[in-house]
Amino acid sequence: MLIWPMLTVQIYEWPHPQIDQDWNDGQMRWREVTPLAYRTIKTVVGLRYETKNAFMQNEPVDILADGDGLYVCCKAESGSYFARLLPGNDWWKCDYLPLPEVINLHL
């Protein structure tokens, strides 16, 4: 008898508080969010940076000890959407922080 492992995929309706906890824990992690969450985050406040598949909000969620702001950053790739926190000066890291592997299950 073959037993397949149970795969759990968690896509968040809203990235907070998960991305806040990741930041507090020192985790450099993207969290998958719904397309609606991605679009809402993109339109709710102005954008600090924007490229074809990524953006950073202009309103900081916190101010760091060095005076830089901490911002919500989102990225879209291959039909999936992700969010995380990044300092404003670290926008360039958006393309270098690895995205989680997304497993599409078509049963």
C-alpha cells in the first residue's frame, strides 16, 4: 500500500500578523497571499517602489532604530502572490530573496 504525504498549502487572506512575526523572529521569508490581498495592499496606500511584478507600499508599518522605515513589500510570480516586510533601503533585495515553492495540486 502506497501512502502519500499530506501536503498543506496555506495562502493567507491578509499577510499580517504573519509577516510581522516573521520580521520579529528574524525570518527572511515571503508569505503567500491571495490575489485579492495583493491587489488591496497595492491600492490601499501609495507606492514607494513599483516594478512589473513587485511593489513596496509608501506608508511604513514601523520605524527602525536606524531611522529607516519598515514597509510591506509584495511580489507576483507564476500566478502566485507573496508579501513580506522590508526596510525601505532594502528594496533591491526584493529580487534576491527566494520565493517559497508553490505546489499546484490538480486532483
